[in-house]
Amino acid sequence: MANLKGIKPQKGVPLIDLTGKRFGRLTVVKQGESKNNRIAWICKCDCGNEVTIVGKTLINGKTQSCGCLRKEVVKANRTKHSKSESRIYITYNNMKKRCFYEGCDHYKWYGGENKTVCKEWLGDNGFKNFLEWSMNNGYTDELTIDRIDNTKGYSPDNCRWVTPKQNCRNKRNNHLITIDGETKTLVEWCEQYNISETVVRSRIRIGWDDVKSITTPKLRNRG
């Protein structure tokens, strides 16, 4: 445990040692001088710069670089190239906004949960590397980028290009149901059993168990 010098802990609030932990592009090296009675940490940025950051802004995700990331995005937005107005470039920029800009509507589910974009897809060659990976992995303008494991960020080994329908099925709020040892989303089971999703959800709301809701055929109205 680091010597958290110069700080009087608040009653009931433990002091957390951040040494060695990673936040976005920053890796905590050691404790620095406190600022206004708040613990500050000396961090090494992936770009090589060393900065002192208040611990609270590291933990809540507000600070994820020495400032180089914002400069890179601004530079990229000002750069004119053949792909600057393309769908894939817009997708690339939106991906970074979700992870690094608090003003983004979806930030709380990405950057707010410490999900980030890999180093390979950032910096001067970030878009070039992203574009090359995309073209080699089946990109078309009809597909959307999807994270295979929603608990992790964006990187070549955790991303793929899928249809919007497939993307929706990989959302973490999907209703997963297991039948005979096989787990699928509610929507996928409805398709397999040829039953209306509306009917199944109605049955679940009135207390039917998941499996019975799906596997019980809907009775036809008698004329």
C-alpha cells in the first residue's frame, strides 16, 4: 500500500492506492503532491508525457490522457482526406466520442465505465489502421461495428462488422433464455418457434416462465 502522505481521510472513506492502475491512456506511477487536500497521482501517458492528476478525475473517467487525445481528435476533425465524409469515418469518430467525450449521449455506458479505444486505433495513424482492419474484416456500408464482449472496449480482437439486427442481439440488456441447454435471446427463440415476440412478452408479464412462454403455441381463435 502506498504511503498516502499529506491527506487526512474522511470518516468512513478509505484511501485507495491507485499505483499501477490504468485509466484510458494513463498508468499511475506513484502518488504526487496533494491538491486542495485531494490526493493527486503522477501518471505516465501512452504518448510518453508525465502528468499529475487528481485521483477523483481518474476514477470517474473524466481524465484519460495527458491532453494528447483531445488534440488528436481535433486534428483529425480538421484534416481533409478522401474518407472524411464517408460513413466509416463517421463511425470511427462516433466510436471515439462514446469513449472519450462526456458530452456524448452514450458516454456513461462507454468512457464512463472505463471502456476505451485501443492504442492502435488512436493517434496520427489511428484511422488508417482502423480502416485497414475494417476492409480486411468484411466492412460494407450496410454493417455496424459490434463489440463481441460488451464488458470490454474497442480493439481488433473484440470487434466485428455485423448487420444492425445482429448488433441489437448483442446488447447487454437482451433477454437471454436457455432451452434444453442452449442459450439465445428472446427474439431468436421467437423466430425459431415461429411465435410472436409480443405474445411471448405478454405471457411473461402475467407470470408465465420464460420457457413455457416460448414453447407453448398460440391458440388460434375459433370461428
